[in-house]
Amino acid sequence: MTDVPNIFDRAAYRLRRLRAATYGDSFLVREAANGLVERLSAVNRKFENALDIGSSEQAFEIIRASAKRWTRVDFGERDAVATERDAHDLVVSVLALHAINDLPGALAQIRRALKPDGLFMAALFGGDTLRELRGAFVAGEEHISGGASPRVFPFADVRDLGGLLQRAGFALPVADSERTTIRYREFQTLVSDLRAAGETNVLAQRARKPLRRDVLAASLAHYAEQYAEPDGKLRAMFEIVYLTGWSPHDSQQKPLRPGSAQTRLAEVLGAKEQSAGDETPIRRS
């Protein structure tokens, strides 16, 4: 069995999430939860026995009405999920999966927790999130120290996440994303928003000493130079990826076997069929 990379300090992440609850409303959490509920509402089904994994209290209050009964758990040691097999017709997770060390393993556990034809839906931060901040920290630290420490999560790309759904055995997998650009009058407001969402740096290889003032000043100078609006406001990109997948079932649509089509494409298009060997010159104007 391949060892799971230790990317995130899971103990620190749990503490940050607990601390975030004292901040009250987080617009990032609210946006992610509302986006998930919007997608759930398009599914013509009533869910009876649902499982929530790792969502905050704020997120859960938004998604609560989507199912009749709920079980709530979080990822434990080695990213394990304590739940019964084939027990739920819906599994959801809001802003918890992007800080998992073993995401493929977590998705496989989620699929096993679903009944046949059960639905999994999650919201998590994607690869474009905080790209401006990441670039500013790298530039500032390299300018002052000649090197850089990891300070922003390595968020996954939406295409890679779609591939992981397939790898975990989900049927009809879909990964889509929404990007939001926030404009901040000052950098500290961005930091406060990240703290309210529990999303400050918990990388296992993060620097444990406080960021030096000269490094911070250089980073902020780069941020203002590269990512500020004409009025001086700082841009910050947030990408929320929504994952959707179904536990396999015989009733679900399946792709046709190659060569099984009953109608030729030329007939559908009303065009004359032409063999590959009969080339027609292309005129260029």
C-alpha cells in the first residue's frame, strides 16, 4: 500500500475550523453551501438518510433542508470516515475535502457509504483560489530571503478532481467550478475572511516562525503592484469546485458500445456520406 503524503497538518486544521466558528458568518462558506444546495435542488429526488462530512455549522444550517434525516461526521485519523457501508442515499461535504491528505481514499470511502444510486455532492476550493496571494508571498520571500516557504494551500485543478471521481468508482461524474473575485480595501480584511472560514495556512511543511516584517512588506508591495485595481483595492480570486457523482446502479444511463449506433451521422445531418479516401480540396479565401 502506498504511503499517504503528509501535506496538511490535520490537527491544526481542526483547531482552525473550531476557532472559525467564533467569527460568525463567513461569506465563503455561505457561497459554497448555497451553490451546493442550488445543484441539489435540480435533482428530482427526496433524500431520506443523508450524511454530512466535515461541513461547518453555518454550512450545515444551509443544507439541512435537503434531506429528512442526517448523520454528521468528520474525517478522523488517516482521513478515515466512520460510517456504515451502503447506508446513505445522499453524502455531502462543504469546504472540507481540499485539506485532505488522501483525497482518493476519502472519495472511495464516500462511495462505499452510499446506497446504490445514491448521490454524492461536495464543494471545495479549486486551483485558482488565492493565486494572487500565493504569487505575492513567493515573490516577497524570494526578494528578501532568496527562497520561499509554502504559505497557501496547493488546491487541486477541476479537471484532476473530475478524474478522481472516476477513479473512486462514481457513475456520471461531474466537476464544475465557479470563480469569484473579491476586491479588498486592505490586506487585513482578506486575512480576516480566511480566518472566518478556517482557511489559514495548515500545511505540514509550513514555517513555524511568524512571517518577518520585511518579508510581509515585500509581499504586500508585490501584491499591490501586480494585483491592485486603479482605486487601490486588492483583487483575490476564489474558485469553488462542485463535485457530483452517483453510486453505480443498473438503472443509470450508460454510454453505448462502440459500433452499436443504429443511425448514421450523415443521415441525421442530411449530408452525403464520404469515405476517408475520397478527399475534397479545401478552398482558402
